[in-house]
Amino acid sequence: MVDEIISYLAPEKLKTYVDCTFGQGGYSKKILEKTNCNIIAIDRDKDAIEHAKLLKKKYPKNFIFCVDNFSRLDQVLKNNDIKKIDGLIFDLGISNTQLNNPTRGFSFSNNGPLDMRMDIENLDLTAQKIINEFDQHNLSDIFYYYGEEKNSRQIARKIIEFRKKKEISTTFELVELIKKVNSYKKKHPATRVFQALRIFINDELNELDITLKKSLLFLKKNGKIITVAFHSLEDKVIKNFFSRNKGLLKILTKKPVTPNEKEVKINPRSRSARMRVAEIL
Ligand SMILES: C[S@@+](CC[C@H](N)C(=O)[O-])C[C@H]1O[C@@H](n2cnc3c(N)ncnc32)[C@H](O)[C@@H]1O
């Protein structure tokens, strides 16, 4: 949805934008190509540094990259002596680099350790710890609240039974257990449980809510907040934030914008993307 994002952001010369979810840098790159503006990019994952180096080389004066949580927006801006910004972008979830690296444990299609931390250095709780140490009730709650998994209780029970015999340590071991309960036709049976673990481990909904609130301190009049969410829980946080702050924001997308057929064909993962945009009044 990068073209739609650029068109809503309408980047202008010398203005300053924050890319809260740098990833492989696709969005930052497009914005910098558009005009001579400034970008502060943030990602909590150190693997993003490699991609950031390439942009820094090409745009040494216009581009800054910080390994940090976007919920520390205030600190990141202060450290870089930036008082006001003209726009803020969130392309939520995980990047292809994270998903396709089996050692990170994000994917139910690749076998690897049960990890799922976006920030390996600062987060202690891995998916393996949760799956092997949390009690049945807590596991079930995580799957239900963060994954909207309707078979949460049965899956939690299967996990508890299995781990009496052996520690569950790989993504495929977990997938096999989930498959004993779930047989969705449209989705992979493990989609919701993997989503739930990832959101819980990385505290994704709080991160988003905190940052949206903080952004109001820094955005200039007519500054934009542009969000792309990939599941209903994230989308709900954004929708509620926009509606709670109606007096301060003009909502530019009455309904969320979704990707066109062509984009979904090229990148099937984009099918669940929902973009929302608001402007500071
Ligand atoms: C979907 S990817 C972004 C892809 C990016 N737009 C691109 O063009 O490559 C999301 C990125 O946001 C990062 N991320 C997620 N939550 C974060 C947080 N709370 N603070 C900082 N980075 C975060 C992830 O590590 C991941 O690299």
C-alpha cells in the first residue's frame, strides 16, 4: 500500500517524518525518493540496521535510523533534537526478513526455535517459555484474547498434556499440536495462536496505543498519522484512538483503505492490510 501511503502523506521539501516501523526500509526509501525531506526511522529489531545503512549512505543528511521501541518516540525525538514532526507512519506487524528467518520462530511454515521476540536483546520472554511454563488458564487466555482463537481451551489442554512428556521447543512441534484441534479451511490452523503469542511477547497493542497518544505532542497542524494494521485487534486500537480524539483529529479515511487485487496477487500477505489516516486539526 506504499503508493496510497505516499499519496496521503504528500511529503514536502524540508519537512520531517517518522517511519515508526522501518523494517527493510521500503516506505522510508519511497518517501526520500519523492522529495528532499527528512526521515527519522525507528525499528526495535537490530536486523533492520543492515537495511538502514544503505539508506544512510544514499541520504546522509536526510535520514536517521534508531534501534528503539516506537513507544519511546519522545526520547528518540529528544535525542535527535527534533521538536515537531509533520507525519508519522506505522506499517505494523513483522517484516519479511523476520518472517522468513526460521531462527526467529515467527513462522508456522518454517521449522525453528519458538522465539518470536522482535527485540532479542531486551525481551526475555520467548514463545518457548510461555508454551512450556504458563498454566493452562493463562495459555488459553492469551490464545483467546490476542488471537481470537475460538478453540483456545482445547489447544491449551493439548499443550499441557504433551509437555508432561517432553518440552515443546520448535515451531513445528507447536503446529502439530494445534493441528490436532484446528482444521480451518481458509487460514492455516496455527495462524491465530502464532499471532497471539507474537502480540503478547512484544506487547504490540500497548506499544501502539502509547505511541499514538504521544504523537499528539509532536505533530504539527495538518500533520498526518498513517497506520497500516494487519488484524482486527490492532485496527481496533487505532480506530478507538481516532474516535476518542475527534476534537483534535480529522479522520481522512472514513472506512479503512484496503489493497487492490493486483497488490494482493503480488503479495498475498497484504490481503488483510487496513490503512487509516488522520490529520491534526
Ligand atoms: C511490517 S514491518 C515494516 C516493513 C517496512 N514498512 C518496509 O517497507 O520494509 C514492521 C516492522 O516494525 C517493527 N516493529 C514492530 N513493533 C515495533 C515497536 N514497538 N517499536 C519499533 N519497531 C517495531 C518490526 O520489528 C518490523 O521490522
